[in-house]
Amino acid sequence: MENPSKEQLENWHKDPNNWKWGCFYYNIEDHRLFVDKRNPNFGGTINFAHPKSYLFLGGMFCFFGLVIFTILLNKR
């Protein structure tokens, strides 16, 4: 679905089958990378069905690993 309607997006968001363990959003039909959490007051999450989600997570881990490595290197 190229441009889903607002109603369709809302239905996907409310469907408990699209939420793994209640906190991980996984919907192959939804092509958005970032979506609101079940309670939008808590921010957003990643659509783990999106192919670029794992690249994003890998990049985040590398970035924070580099930050920690730099901090530990400067403590010497």
C-alpha cells in the first residue's frame, strides 16, 4: 500500500498483532521506519519489519560504542 489513509494507519497501530511482546512494532504493510508507540506520550519506536530498521539499530550501536570507547580511552 503506497499511501495508506489515516484510518488504515490508525487500524494498523491499534492492531495487537502488529505489536510483538506489546512493545515492538512489526508490520510489513506499513512502510514507515518510525512510528508512535502504543501510548504516543512515550515517544516513538521503529517498525522492525522495515528493511532499514536493522541498519539504523546497527548504526546506533556503533555510534554509542564509539562514544564509550572514546570516553574510556581518555580516562587513561
